[in-house]
Amino acid sequence: GESVGLHLPTLSVQEGDNSIINCAYSNSASDYFIWYKQESGKGPQFIIDIRSNMDKRQGQRVTVLLNKTVKHLSLQIAATQPGDSAVYFCAENRRKLIFGQGTELSVKP
Amino acid sequence: DAGVIQSPRHEVTEMGQEVTLRCKPISGHNSLFWYRQTMMRGLELLIYFNNNVPIDDSGMPEDRFSAKMPNASFSTLKIQPSEPRDSAVYFCASSPGTGKDGYTFGSGTRLTVV
């Protein structure tokens, strides 16, 4: 199959806490994944990507983990801030981007 | 760079009317994508172009939808005739086209068909 799905539709965290957003994919041949952030009224914005020859990649306050054995990836946001409130999508790139459903992250002050 | 530019930002039209959405990709990007976003179906790829040539239009819902890319700096998505169920946010995105890169999305066109 070609589905890319998310485990949780909503996530609420306290400001300053770490957030973890999960994503499952079904195609074991997939070799490139991207996380996007979409704020209200805007288009999806690239956050971080990872190739299948890696199991971890870090950016500024964000880390993506890839577990090819169970076809799972996660996005970790450190010290979550109110500005991180948005919908987060994982996407699988095989000539075209296939998006998951999205997880809405809500940050409580 | 101004990013991917879409117009109009909002469009309200009556059922049966023709609607044309426009997109200017990032200069130098070889691939262009049209997506539709709804609450029920999420982000769906409608069609994508590589070097101005349509590569995959399997996501185009029906013959009422058509897309063109007459040159590297412009693309249109047309709906004729429009129906209320076409109401959605339509996004255009572009990428360098290497196959292992992220897309840059425009701000979208919110279409309402009444």
C-alpha cells in the first residue's frame, strides 16, 4: 500500500515540555521522509527530512527518528513553544509527496 | 526569492462557473505540484509537472478539472463547471526536482463554490 498515517490526531503539551509526534508508513521501499508544519491559513512548511540510510537527524530544536524495522518515524520538538502550535504532517517522497493525515499540536501556556 | 506565489488568495463563485487558479513556482525549480486540502480527505495530490510536462494526473478528480503549465514560470488549475464539493484550499508547490528534496508550498487559494 501507499498509505502514510499518523497515530494521534491531536496532541496537547505544556509550554517548555518536549513534544513527540509519531507517524507510520506502509511501504518498506520508501527511502525519503519529510516533516511539514502547517499553521492556520498557511501552506505546509518544510521542517526537516531524513533519508533511509539514517536513523536520526537533528535540526534546531527538532529531531527526526526513523525506525525502518517497524516502519515508523517520529518528530521530537524540544522545549515546545506557543509558536509551535500547528498541524504536523509526515510525508513520504517517492517522486511525489504522499502526506499523512496530520497531528494537531496545541501548546498550553 | 518570493517563494511560490498563488492567486487569488480567496475565490467565491457560483456553482456552474469556471474557476482558474494560478501559480508561479520558484525560479529554477523543475517540478510543480497541485494539491487540494479538505478536512475530510487531507492533502491530496491532483497533478504534477516536471519540466512543464504533466507526469501524473491520476489525482485529478474528474474531467471538470484541468491543469496547464505553458512555461517554467506559470501554471493554472481550471475547474469548469465548478460544484460546491470543489470547495477546498488548493495549494501549489514546487521543488528543484531531484527526487530527494522537499517541496516549497504557496499560501494556497481558498475556493468556495456556492
